Amino acid sequence: MEEKLEDVLFRRAGEFNERTRRNPHHLQTWIEFVAFQDEYMPLVKAEGPIIEKKISILQRALELNPGSIVLLSTLLSLCQKAWEYVLLIAM
């Protein structure tokens, strides 16, 4: 029996949560977790909630890795994208 997309995504999100809990200072895992959020697009059908989730993950990552330039620059880039999305839907 084939897994539903929702089930696959839920399972993989749990795996990312476990990986970041076990090794919170492995920056590549956080970046992969952020990128993984794009796989939810077929279910959500709007970019706003995906961007918000990515920002949330990066904020948590930065709490645990406050000196990371990679995480901070990724967060700032996403904040700019979120702002552009807000401007787009406001038109």
C-alpha cells in the first residue's frame, strides 16, 4: 500500500525534528529541514505559510546556534521573501 503524501511528510518532519534534537549544532540539518518545507507546497497551495514555517525553524536554530552567519543570512533572506509576499497579496 502506497503512503499518502501527508503521511510521508509527517514522518519525514518527525525525522528532522529528531535529528535537530539529537544534534542541534549541525547546521546542515537545519538548512535541510528548512528546504524540506517546500515539499508541503502541494498541500498548502500558498507560499505564505511555508515561509512562516521556515522562519520559525530558523529562529529555533538560531536560539541554539546564535553565532551562525549561515543561519542568520538564510533567515534574513526569508524575511525579505516574506515581506515581498505580503506586498504581493496586498496589491
